[in-house]
Amino acid sequence: MRRVFGSIVLVSVLAVASWALATSTADADVGSGPNAQTVHANCGSAGPVDVVINFQAAPFAAAHAVAGGTFVPLAFGEQTITFTPPGGSPQTHTEPAISKGQSSHASGDTVNCSFDFTVTDRKSGATVRIVGTVTGVIHGQ
């Protein structure tokens, strides 16, 4: 479960990924993979963005944007993670904000996005809900 939380937090996305969690643009067909999740993010004036994240990817890896291009996360705001085991009570945890640090390769206009998504484990039925924000750059949209 710790791996899922860590992955989701780093995408996030996003959230978001994320939580979270991203895949490279070379993996444009990851939407059907066993570790893939589509996350909807609201990026304010940049509009909504759907990205496919991979729970096995590196923390700040670029996410495949469904409409084309990539989303490169630079920082994640505080995120609230709620884990609910099958038949159990929800357990909530808050992750502090984190940033990538050196981002010289991520040129372009930054966007601030919010996300709220739920992932259900196919085997156990447990759910993880992640609500948070991510700042990043969208390339090739």
C-alpha cells in the first residue's frame, strides 16, 4: 500500500496524479496496462487535462496526456489520501507538499491543477482516494 501512496502522490495526476505514478510518452498505450490509471485534472485557465499515470513509474516522470502531449509535474501541493479496506473504516492521511527541485529541463508555461480521483484494487476491493494539487508543464498539446 505504501508503494501505491507514493506513486499516487508523485503523479497526481496526476495527481495527478500522483498520487502518484506517471508514464513516458513512448508508452502511449498504457491506458490498458495493469498499473495504469487515467486521472482527470482541472488546470484552471489551461482547461481540463486527462493524463494516464503508471503506478510503477518514477516520482516526477512525465505523464501521457490523453489528448496528446505530456504533463511534466514540478511540484505537488498537500494531498489528502483516504484508504478504505473492504468492509473497513476509511483511514485518512495527509502528505505534505513536495517539489522536484532542479527543473531546468521542463521549459514552458506552468499550470496549476487540482485533482480528485479514486483507485480500486482489483484483487482486494480496497480503495484509495486522493485529493490534491500539482504544478507542472504541458508539452505538445
